[in-house]
Amino acid sequence: MTYGKDMPGSLLGVPDNWTAEGGGTSLLKSQRLAVLPIDSYDLASEFSVVDDHEYGGEYDAFTFGSWSSHVLANGSGADSDTSFRPHGGRMALTELGKQLPGIMSLVTEHFPLDRLQWVRIFRAQDAILAPHVDFLEWAEPGTRLQIPLRTSEDNLHSENDIVYHLRRGEVWKIHTTDPHSTRSSAETARLSLCLDFSGADEPIAIRKEIPATEPIRLIERPEATDVELKELLGVGNDFSPETMRSEFRRFVEFHFERRSHAAATYDWYEEAARLTGNADMAAKARAFGTYCIEKRADGEAFLW
């Protein structure tokens, strides 16, 4: 797995023609589809319900910090049915979904329900996701929309070599089949509504949207210096089998702070592990990259 020197730009994988003000927008595959009148919904009390809701840890392999997934509707209506998978039926409300009528009204008033399969809220605070590709487990990807309900400017998404911000109420079609990640701030717990629809190519008809008045917010990051990159790789000197999972977070942080490709995170991580001289750790680092962005089976769990 190599996402560094073979990519345009450099080891950091930055295309030569990329600029935060210009070319980055044309290269961003995720799309802002609409803006919802979210201020017309009184959701503050429902946010508190989500904040207090327990999370079962189904996606802990991908997450670092306080990140959780909360299911409002799925194929069964069961609270215990929390691991995403496509299904052929219509969605059913879970007990949590029944406690959040305002958020569900936001869904039903603006989105078609015939293809909608899952409604979830992702909560993140001082958290980061491993760069990953969704839907590797299934033959056909679906359509995933995200709508931030509570956020701040410090909460960011990335896709390939681009970092960008989703504003509150913006409806984004996430390009899930390229490596992407998110990072949240420590102060504001981000709540993002996630809607999964069957079918990857059919458009989603959104109703009652309002005009988008602000340009898409791309985040400009400085180039990494050789010294910074060597320092990052030198972290591997402190690796051990017990700490290598927690050490991974700083490699993703580097991607958000310096111009780099999300997938290059795994090259750096594997190289840092290799520099320890421990072949088993290098193999584990390589296997984690494969699991996150190349290949994994339905229900497969990554064991550190």
C-alpha cells in the first residue's frame, strides 16, 4: 500500500494544481445539495436526549476520542439493531427515534422516505475518525447524506487531500468510496444527522430547502516540512503493541493540519511502525490500512 511518492505532488499526495481558493472545489467529490431551514425547528431539548443516549461501540475500530452513533430508524425498529447494513424493507422508528419527533420531522418534511433505510445521529467531541472507505462490505454502495445539526467551525471533514467544513443545516452527499475522515473539536460536541438511502446513482429529491448564501468552506493547510514529517515518523520509536492504536490518532491529526492525502496516513503509520524494527507491528499497521480503505467483510472486526 503506497499513497505517497507515486501520487501527484509528493509523498504528501497533494495534486500540483490544488488551491484552497480555486481548484479544490472542482476536486471535491462530496456535494452540497441543499440547505435546510433548521432554525425553524426547536431541537435543543432533543439534542440533550442524544447527548445522554448510550452507545454500544460498534465502530470503535475506526474512532478515536468521544465518537458515537445513535440509531433513530432502521429496518427492524429494534434499539439493539445498530450496525449499519442495507436492507430491502422500509425503515421503522427505534425507541430513540420516537423520543426525537422534531428531528424526525426534519427528516420526513424534507426527504423522500421510499428509499430511506437508516436514520442516525453521529455525535463527536474531541474525536477523530480513521480515514476510511464506506460500503466495502457490500456489492452496491448506497447514498449517504449528512446534515450537521450542532457544530462549530472547528469540526471538519476530509476527502482525499481536501479538508472542508459542513455548516449547520447544510445537506451534503458524502462521497463515501474515496478515503475520508472527520475531526471534531473538544468544546462543541458535533451532532450530525446521517441518512442512508438505497441506490448510489439516483438523485434525492429534497423539499423546502432554502438558498445557499455562503460558499463552500475549504480549509487551507500549510505544506509539511521535512523536519515535521521526520518527527512524525520518529514517533514510531515509542510504539509498542499496547500503544500503537492510540498513537494512530496523531497521524490522522497531521493530515488535518498539513496538506496531505487521507490515505497517506497509513503509509506514514506503517513506516513509523517499521522503524521500530518490529515486523509484527508493521504488519498490523498495514492490515489496519487494508481494513479501513481497501477490503473488509460484512461483520468483520479489526483486532488490535
